[in-house]
Amino acid sequence: MIYRITNNTAPAVALDDIPVVSYAAFYDDLAARLRDERYHVAHYFALPDEAETHLRFFCLLLDDAAAEVLLTSFVMDYYAECPLPSLTALHPQLHPFEREIAERWGVRFEGMPWPKPLRFPCDRADRTSTIDNYPFYRMEGRALHEVNVGPIHAGIIEPGAFRFICNGENVLHLEIALGYQHRGTERLMTATDNRLRQVLLAESAAGDSSVAHATAFAEAVEKLTDGAAAVAALAPERAVAIELERMAMQIADTGALCMDTGYQLGQVACEALRTMTINTTQAWGGNRFGKGLIRPAGTDHPLTAEKAAMIRGNAAEIARRYAEVCHDLRTSPSLLARFEQCGIVPRTEMVRIGGVGQAARASGVARDIRTTHPWGLYAGQPGRETITEEEGDVMARLSVRCRETAQAAALIDRLLDGFVPAAPVRPDYEAPLRPASLAFGLVEGWRGETCHVAVTDSAGRIAAYRIKDPSLHNWMALALAVRGEGISDFPICNKSFNLSYCGHDL
């Protein structure tokens, strides 16, 4: 059998129980399965053994139809010179994974389009490769010109370079270069055994997705410690936290789109509602961005009946007022003229690049971990609706935001109706981890599929940690969205995705 089959609620899997197959078998099977839309890769990475004589490659393949996670691996000599046939050439969704493996370990993938650095980590195989000599794509032609934006931007955002190749105002190609601020988050996760420090690192992976990343970390650790049963009663609280984060950021992005189109009333209204949402989170846990709310095997901020009533009331009021903003946006001719048929990513292309989250759902791709691979409270919600749109344009991405915010508020209302607080459970930072095992946390953050993978050594220490923010795939979606558009439409295309620089530069 080529795969060890598990799911998003099962305990950690022993490394010895994950099949080791030949690369030929891995290649042939994955190449065939990825032709079916029901499958996509959650993570694919390589790790050296303790003697650094071999590299073991791990793949987490999601079966969205069966709610299964398929684990497999293969091994090659650490210093092997022969290249591996590239899967990217067949399935572009593997592109960021193969780029990361090549950059970090020096593995060559034969036939891989655009074999370029991904993140410029400090432990990359080729130290001569730097962000200063990034090999941007070039096109020659008398009618063509390049426009460089970044890496330093006017707003208080992290660095990233955008290079446009244009014919007049028309964008022919956009290349996005990241890696200017590699923070070594994954390496820091393995440099300490202090679990509190580890969860602090996890919730800082992307500042606007603190709850999503902290939840993914907690899920992975609890699978390694058998702590999932101890916090089953906290599942409603964790769902409320992640849905509050979803509401806050979808509203914030709506305001950003209003700002870039000069609709100041919508911008101000959304800023006020976003502030009301994050202040609700602060009133619960002491931090507007939800830091500190999620801890492994327990909580420092148990949800009381009083706080539950406050959250329920605020969420309902925010949803009511936000619905009025969305109605205005959907009925404004000037806004519709900017948003409709702008920045289209067709469904077929979104599937090919492995797009996830609200961006994929706006192109008709029903990928939502809450539905396809449910965990915690979501595992007890059969028949949950996955919100999709078909057009794949800026308006579709805005519409998904409007509908998901209303859906999040409705779920919060349902969870907190007659809420009875669970007995407080303090976090457990000392529980021993299963040795020689692999565990993953797979959650649906507001941006989309967030995946954390922890691999322990024979002593039960975290020997390797891998984080995938949903932005990893969706940056390519942004590049596709602006092809054929006027360069003046880039700001609203960019805001309609709102991808994370720091979620990429791990």
C-alpha cells in the first residue's frame, strides 16, 4: 500500500507506519490522482535523517471527497546528484513545494518550470543565491516596458517585489518575488522545547491569522500528546474564536476595497465594524488579534456566560450593519463597474495552481477544510454549506466575504445560544510528545487552508516543523488575476486577495 490513510481528527501517525515507496511509484500515483479535482496536496517537504546521509520526503495528500488524509514518503541519498522528474510540469500546484525543497536541500527537479528560489532561508543549499540577484523573468520588445513596485511599500506592510511587464497600460505578466524578510520561524520551533514559546511563535506566523495558526499548532500538538479528548469541551470556544477572526478580516478587506475605489463611506463603516469585532475579541482574551486565546490542551481565557452573551450580541449587531454595507456595494453602479469582470481567475486555473480558501471558492472551487476535512466542532456539523461563487473576479471574492461574514455570525449565534461554560482546563505545556511520529493541524482560517506539520524524533522532541499559510498558493492566483488587466486595476485585484507576506516568509 502506497499510503497511510488517516483523517483530520485522528491521532499522530508513527513514522514507521508511513509507507516508504520509490520515487517512480510516488510520481506515477500522484500524477494520476491529481488529475482528479477531489485531491490536492496540503504539504510536501523533505527532512534529513540524524546522520544526514538520506533525505526523506513526506507528502500529505487530501482527499476532499472522502475526508481522508493520505500520507506517503520516499527516500533519496542526501548527496545524490541525479535529478528527480518534476511533478510541477504536470500539476502546477506542486510548484512552491518543489521550489522550497530545491532551495533548501539542493535537490534538482528535471523539467520544473521556473526553478527559482522561494524564501531565501538562512540554511539554503546555495548561499550565492540572494534576493539581490533574484532572476526576474524578462520579455523583449520595443512596445514593452517594465514597472517595478516594492519591495518597500508606502503602507506599514512587509516587503515584497512586484515586477510588471506591460504593453502600454495592459499587463502581460506579473512576477512576485518574496523572501525579503525570512524570519526562521520553522527553525525556531525546533530550537526550543518550551511549548509556550512554540505556541507564541505559531500565533505570530501571520499576525492577522493568529487564531488560525495557533489552532493549527494546538491541533498538531494535541494529536502528539493525546490531549484532544481533554479539550473536546473547548471546541465551541475555539470555533467562536476562529469565526470572530474571520469576521474581522473579511470586513477589513471589504473596507480596503472601498478605499481603493474612493468609496469613503463604505471604508469608514467597515473600519468601524472591524474595530468593533477585534474589540470584542480583546474583551474576551485581552488581545485584539486573538493572541493568547488558543493554547494546547486548555485555555487561559475560558469563555464565561457573561462574555458569551457579549460576543453573541456584538456579532449579531456587526453582521446586521455589515449586511447594509454589502447591499450598498452590490447596488452601486460605479463600484460594480470596477469590480465585475476584473481580475478573473478561471476555475480551471485555480484548480491547477492549488488555490485555496475564499479566493478559490470565489472561482467555484469548493475547498473549505471546515466541510471537507472537519475538525473539532466542525466535525459535528454534517451538511454544512460551503459558500462559492462562479465568476472568479473581484466582485466574486467580495461576495464570498460578505456571505461568509454572515455565515460566521450565524454560527457564533447558534453556538452561544444557551451557552453553558465548560469546566476550566489549564493549558498543558509539559505533556510528553509521541516519539518518532508525525502529526498535523489542518484548519480553515479566514484566508483558507492552514497546515502545520510536526515531526518528532526518537526522544519525543520536535525535530522538524513545517507551516503552510494559504497565501503560498494564492500568490500565483494574484499574478494570474492581473494578466490582461490595466495596471491601474492592480490595487483592487491585490486587495481582493489580501495575501500575507509574513505567512510566506517563514
